[in-house]
Amino acid sequence: MILYNVTTNIHESVHDQWMIWMQHKHIPEILATGKFSSARMVRVLIEEEMGGVTYSVQYETDSKVTLDKYYQEDAPGFREEGLKLFGDKMLAFRTELELIADY
């Protein structure tokens, strides 16, 4: 299993709007692509020097091939929408993880 992790720091001034967008539009739309089986959203408890609130969303997918299809077919539109809505009030980075074992 592959985990596609998106860590986002969101400025306090747009936090509530971003949270509604993430939970009611963005995450459901990404899941609706059919490329991910589930998603988990968590808050990062470390306070950033730059301020804002940081979250991590982990999307589960079956393979790197499926994740690459997401990058090619879907990701550009989703990233563009986030930039249009939140611009420099949102800073995100992405990490690919491979699940070795659950205990």
C-alpha cells in the first residue's frame, strides 16, 4: 500500500474557510477519482515559527502506478483550485510513503 501524504500549513485568517473546503469538497473529490481507498486528516501538534496551523492528510492507494495516474490526470486541477482559493495563505508539501507493516 502507498500513502500519499499532503502536509499543509494554513494561515489563521483563512483557516475556517479552508477546513470547510477540505472536509466537504476537496477530500471527497479526491476520493471520488477512484484512485484512493481512504483518507485520514490529522492536525500536526508542533507550533510553527511562521504561525498558522498545520495538518496532514494521508490518502491510501494500492500502488505507485495508481498514484502516478493521479498525478497525471487529477493533481494539477486540484492544486490549481487550492492556489486560486488560498494563494500564499497556504503552504503545502507532499510525501510518498510505502506501508511496510501494520502492528
